[in-house]
Amino acid sequence: MKEILDAILASDSKPADFANLALPESYRAVTVHKDEADMFDGMPTREKDPRKSLHLDEVPLPELGPGEALVAVMASSVNYNSVWTSIFEPVSTFGFLERYGRTSELARRHDLPYHIIGSDLAGVVLRTGPGVNAWQPGDEVVAHCLSVELENADGHNDTMLDPEQRIWGFETNFGGLAEIALVKSNQLMPKPAHLSWEEAAAPGLVNSTAYRQLVSRNGAGMKQGDNVLIWGASGGLGSYATQMALAGGANPICVVSSPQKADICRSMGAEAIIDRNAEGYRFWKDENTQDPREWKRFGKRIRELTGGEDVDIVFEHPGRETFGASVYVTRKGGTITTCASTSGYMHSYDNRYLWMSLKRIIGSHFANYREAWEANRLIAKGKIHPTLSKTYSLQETGQAAHDVHRNAHQGKVGVLCLAPREGMGVRDAEMRAKHIDAINRFRNV
């Protein structure tokens, strides 16, 4: 690994230098273990501790197949799917790996007694498999997390509809929280030159997810002037949705849970902000009963902030706790897009407000390659900025996942893998200087 890192850090390394590097037989990676999948059985979700289930192991280098690439990972980040994997909810990810392993001889590599997690990376291509022409050793890249086979017709209009679509590092093995990762070559995109390794690794999953959910025709198809209600507007997903709404001429109504998070939204340029804790919204009377009076109070507050207008789009991801309110406050003919359920998967709402007002609920899951590429292009052009707030070492990944699980973070948290320190990998210092305040916005909290 030292020779690989030396080549990356050298200013004069050529593609041939990387192609001639000897690959290690093993590397360090963050894993969960199959024989520990029941370690949290019977415990409340909040008490399940990723620090106990995530391990830093030395693992064998996987075989490189056709259409694939091995990437030296300089930095990665923690997403909520890393938390789900670490606490074995809603199911153990080893079921995903077993099913994938049965699909082909090559896929059998993924069915192991350990799962290398992580769905983001920024790094350098080391090797490419047969049939890869667009990338070569030495290329500096980021990776999106869509792993897709594309052997079924259903995937060729929208790759997210492919029946063999999976999320890399969650439903596949050999993820990005490691020194080396195995990806399909069509996951790779150019690393934004003005960002450090850890900054470039932070947006991938959440930025692409927000783009599809909010901007793409496969999601809400946001347009100028739309009022967009964004739950968790300073968080990993919401911070990108807020930026996209502002950059696209829409009006974000940012829902947050503290004055500090409200200040983050203001620093991004948002003006309409609701601190749900300060204003005391309680959408559930008890475990089984929602409170429509609170929906109405919430809708009234939104109209106070929009000049009397209801929201055109709701950017949903909390799920059970907020979904009834989201359906209620959406304008007639409006759209609720949902990509997650961090507060619970079983949603309930009053369907009269959906069907009689011709509203739409759209399920949105990650992004196809084109959407991910467009989202990354916005980062590269300085239209959207990373929301990195804190960076951990690879051996501290358990603590990073614990902090995300407890919502004790802002924006995204990064993980240094091979990068020896923060701030490395910047290739365009002039562009960086133009956007440095926005790049550091979440770090300054």
C-alpha cells in the first residue's frame, strides 16, 4: 500500500506508473461479520451501537472481473445505509450478498462471511478489467453507488428499474470504507478538481439521490418558483436538496430541529425556515394516532412563510413520523417524493387529501448513471458544494457511524482511508479559492 500511496502523492506519476504497480494481496477494510448478525437482537434501535459491530479487518484483494475497476480509496464517507448495515436493520445485509452470489459465478465473490461496507469514494484507478475503455490507471475519480447488470430490457430506459439493480457497498461487497474498492467501471466519474479527497467523497450518494428525487423527470421535476418543503434541511440529504432548490430558482421551506441547523440553512441562502422543535410540532398524539390539528397548524405556518401559498413539492425522507403531515400540506396537484424512512417504514396518511386533491406520491431511490453524472457535474462546476462537517480516520468509522445513527452530526461526515491527512488532492486552487467559504460552510458550525 505504501508504494500505491507514494505514487498517488507524487506530482509526476504517469498512467504507466500506476499500471506497473504491484497490487497487494490484502488491504484494510471496515466490515461487519456474518456470525454477529444477531448481536443486537431484542434491543431498541437507538441502543444498537455501530462501534461494536464495525471492524477494521485485513481482507484479501478481490478478483477483478470484466467491466470492473480496482480503486485506491483516498477517502470515503458514512451514509445512513452504513448505519443500517452496522445495526443489521431492517434486515442483515448478508441476505443481499447471498442472493447476489447465486446470480453468477463472478457474483459469487460477494457472498462472504464478512461485508466490506461503504457507498462513497474518492480515489485513483489502479486496474481495469477487460472491456473497460473509458478509464485507465491513474485516473482520479469518485464513484456513485449504482451497481447494475443491464442484461434485462427493463433497465435500459432507466437503470434504476433493472431487476438486478443494487446499491454498491450495501447490497454488494467490496465497498468504499476501505483502502481499495471494487466497482463497476460505469460507477466512475471524474473527481472535482477543486476539492480535497474527503470533500470529493462526501456528496456522491446523497447528492445524486437529491438530484433524482427533486430535479429529475424521474422525481419531482422541480421548476423555477416552486415552493419545496425540505425535511432535515441541514442534514446529509436535505443540505443538497436545499442547495438545488436555491440554485434552480425554487423557494425552499427548510424544516430543522435546532437554531444551529436553522443558521446553516440561512448560510446557504434559505429564508423560509421552520424549527420544528422550537415551534413544538407533534404530529402523533400517541404511538397509533396522528393529530390532524398539528398538520393544519403546520400548513398555516408554511403559508405564513410563502405569502399564502402551499408547497408544490415535499422532499420526504423521515417517513412514518412526518408522512401524514407531508401529504396534508402539499398543494392540490402537488408532489410528495420519498427516498427513505429513517423514522419508520410503515407510513400512514389520510388518503382523502391525496385522491381528492390529485396529489402524487413518487418513490425515488438513488439515481441512474446519467442523473449521478449530472449531480457530480454540478459539484465540479461549483454550483453545489460539499456539506462535509467532520472527518474521521478509517479506524474511527464505528464512531462516525454511531454519530450519524444518533443524529449528532451536521451534513456529511467523511472518513480518510489512504489519505494521510485532510486537505490533500486539490488540483484547481484558483477555483477552490472562489468557493472556499461555501466549501467550508458546514465545517465552520
